[in-house]
Amino acid sequence: MKKSKDSTPRNEEIRAKELRVVSSSGEQLGIMETKKALSLAQEEGLDLVLVSPNSNPPVAKIMDFGKYRYEKEKREKEAKKKQKKQVLKEMKFRLRIDDHDFNTKVKRIREFLEGGNKVRVVVMFLGRDIMFTDKGKEILDKVIKNVEDIADINRAPKMAGRDMDMILSPKNKK
């Protein structure tokens, strides 16, 4: 007896003594012994597949297992396609940044957020800039003020080594 790569028990792999059996046409055949259900499935040339192992008694259905596995994989692929993967983008600032450069970076942050991505905003302190962490905090507060209409703050501004960073995520649309 070979175990399939799909973990759904079928035929001889079913260990329950009694099963609630559903026919291939979908009608309830009632509760019966596993051996009897297995012989019914073999008469039809189909498999006995355990579809609900946690119920009492477990539910098994007489069906073509290959077709069942194919359709299950197809549903899983479709569900995976519809998932939106959120990416963490990053925007770096320095203490001495011109207004135009600041506005350009804020515009890019807005684009990232509107695209459904999270954004890590970093102020890098180079050399002696580390003495002016308050100015870095001002830059991050200015960024927050510019994107507060479309962003939530996931992680508030905090120091991490020679950088001060925060994480913004897009606001949930209601």
C-alpha cells in the first residue's frame, strides 16, 4: 500500500470502523462499516475518500480520487492567485535634504502606499549627524503629516544603530 503525496486518506488507508457514506451522485447512504463502504466503491470502480475525518462518525464519499485531487489543486492555485502579496518598500532620507528632494521622496512613498505596499522610512545619520537625532525625528514627523490621509503607522519612529526608522502601511479601505 503506497501513501499518496496528498494526505487525504482513501480506500484501505481509512482507519475508522464506521463511516457516514455519501454516494458518487451525492445521496446519503447512511452509516456503515468501512469494509462494506469500500466494497460499494469498488463495485462502482471508484475510490472511497475520507472528506471529513473530524466529524462523528467520519464522512467518506465515493468518487474518482484522481479527479478530486485535480480539482482540489485547481481550487488551491486559484485561491493563491487571488492573494495580494504585500511588499516592504524602503525610502531613505538624510538630515540635509532639500525641499524638492523631500517632496519627490514623499510622492514615491505615496505611490508605494497606494499600490498596497508597506513602506519603511529611514533617516540615515552619517558621521557627526548622529548628534542631531531630533532633526531626524522632525523629518519623519513631516513624512507622517504628508501621508497621514492614506497611511497608518505600523511602527513608530525609533533609533536602530545609526538609523532612525518607522514603518507605514496603507489604510484599510472601508
